[in-house]
Amino acid sequence: MLFRSDCGSVAVLPDRCPHRHAPLSAGRVCNGQIQCPYHGWRFDHHGICTEVPGGHQKNGQNPLLTPFETREDHGLVWVRLNGEEDTSPPVAPAVTSQPIDIFFMTSTLRCSLLEAAENFLDGFHTHFVHAGWVRRDTQRQTIEVEISSLGDGIEARYTGEGRQSGLISKLLERHRGTSMGRFRLPGLAEIEYRNSQNRLTVLISVWLTPENDERIRIHARIATPQGWAPLSLKKLLLQRLFGIILRQDKIILEKTHANIQRHKDLEGDQAPPLLSTELDLLGPWIKHLLDEGQVSDVKNDKLEVSL
């Protein structure tokens, strides 16, 4: 249960009242404290019960609920659920010197972290899953892509690509210069487009947080350069456009994940492994990162592809 205390700090408590375990998330915030929806018990940001309506108990001194460690970074609230102390900051989005407008979108996916990250950074599915919105199969371009190591991640840099043939590119871009797709541990995937003057067109940073082996929560930060259009208008338009893309990806990802699990259940160890080609630019590297924690043998070779 997440709320702001009376001093403005973020507090996160277990989502249960210790009295009868009613969900505190169904309650309400009163003067910076969370009130249980069942019997009205109130708790401050330390988890101390400050009021039991109908009784004469004095405020307790010991927490009845143990708050989780939290911090605010990059416009998001981060919560450590495993109880382990860790002072390292969350992985940061790419930095730009331009004034930017920012808004967030969130969703959940029934798939693995690897499947979600590869999907977000894979350009070759966009001609079919997002046909007409991102690219069209009949209007491919021959471009160069270079894969390089980021130490804690991997990046694909695309050059020689003009404006994409889909509606989103036509609305957001005039001239394409360079585009990048990158993944950084433990779970940040980014797409960055820059124009021919190397100025930012759009930067989409997606933090992928596994809730369990079968479910991923995503928090997407969309950054665009400030201009004549107010943020409210851009947010209205882009939320609708990117919402369509997100739903299309959600459908194919969840169908694919369910099919993988079904064949594993049917065939067990006899289920064939995934077949990758040189066009799977980042997926194998992301798997290596998730398995090994780093990549160090990237050759930085350039590859010509039809995208």
C-alpha cells in the first residue's frame, strides 16, 4: 500500500490491516495516514497504529506493520520488497540536454522478462504486429546496424534509415538521423530516435519489473522535446497511439508465451529450442546478460539489414 505521509514523503506498507487483514489499498488517506476500510484503524508512515475508532487505546509506540524501503527516482517510486539493504540507485534513462516533456504509461504482461525486453527492442516484428502503425512490409529500407557493449547492457545503433513508413513516424518525425535500441540490467529497455541534426525526437524508457516468473509489470517513460504543442495535448495523442502498440504487443507476447508453455508441458525436454538468426539482433545478448550479468565479447561489427 503506497501513500504520502503528512510530511510529503512516500510510504509503502504491507497491503493488510493487522486487525482482520483487510486490504489497506481499499481504504483512504486521512491527513497523511492510511485508514483501513473495515474498522477505520489508522497507520502512519512508520506502520504505527495511531487510532482505533470506538476504543480508548493510546497511540502505540511500536509499529504493527513494517514499512518497505522506498526511494523516488526518474519520476517513479521504487520499492524494495525483499528486505535486503541496497543503496545502489535504479538504472537511469538516457540523458539529453534538450528541454523535454515527460509522461508515463504502465501495464502488465504475462510473459518473461527476456520475452518482453526482446519484443520491445526488436524491429523485425513491427512490419506485421504493428503494420501501418510503425512500419510496412512492402516499404523496407536497407540500413546499417552496429551492436556494442555498454558494460551493464547492450545497444544496437541504426544508421541510414529514413523516416519509417508507419503513421507514428509520420506524426513524430521529419528526418531520421540515428536510432538506438538498448537494454541495461536489471531491466531497462530503451528506444531513442534522433533527427539528422542529432536532436532528440523521442525517447521511450521502459522499466521491466518481474512480479513472478509469469508476469511482468512495465513502467514506460515517454520523453519528447518541448515545442509548440502543450504536454497535455501530446500526452492525449501519444497515449492513444502508444496504447495501440502496447495492446498489439501484449496480445502477441501473451499468445507466444502461452504457446511456449503449452509445448513444454506436452513435450517436456523434447520441446525444440528457440531458433535464432542474425536478425535477432539483441535477444541472444539480452539472454546472456540476464544469465551472466555482463557481456564482454561484442565485436562491434556492422550488419546490413532490410528493416
